[in-house]
Amino acid sequence: MLRWNGKTEQLTGGRRDTVRIEKDGTIIYGTGFSASGVSKKFGFAGTVSGEIEAKDKEPQVEQEEEPNE
């Protein structure tokens, strides 16, 4: 369960609760989640794991060499 503290602008999860964050092909799971609405940063106090999907910005095209005459 996540808890929001409006006075400190802190979002926190339980020490043993697993939080999942997903953005742009990246998925992170962790325990002991905390985030700051002021600094826009987050962290985990416990175990963290995840997946990153890497995508090339521009596809690479192989060029064929022209035969020398």
C-alpha cells in the first residue's frame, strides 16, 4: 500500500511491500519505496529488480558496396 503525506509531499510504501514502476519499456520492482514530490526523485530501501528494453533510435541500414569496375 502506498501512502501520501501532503505536508511533506512524500509518497511511501511499506518496508516489505513491492512497488512496480513502468515507463518507456523499463520496469522496476522494489521494496521500501519512497518518492519526493518536491525533488521528483524516488528510491528503494530494499531489494530491487527489473527489466530494461533497449531500442535503437534510428534503425541501422547496411549498405551494399558497389563492385569496382
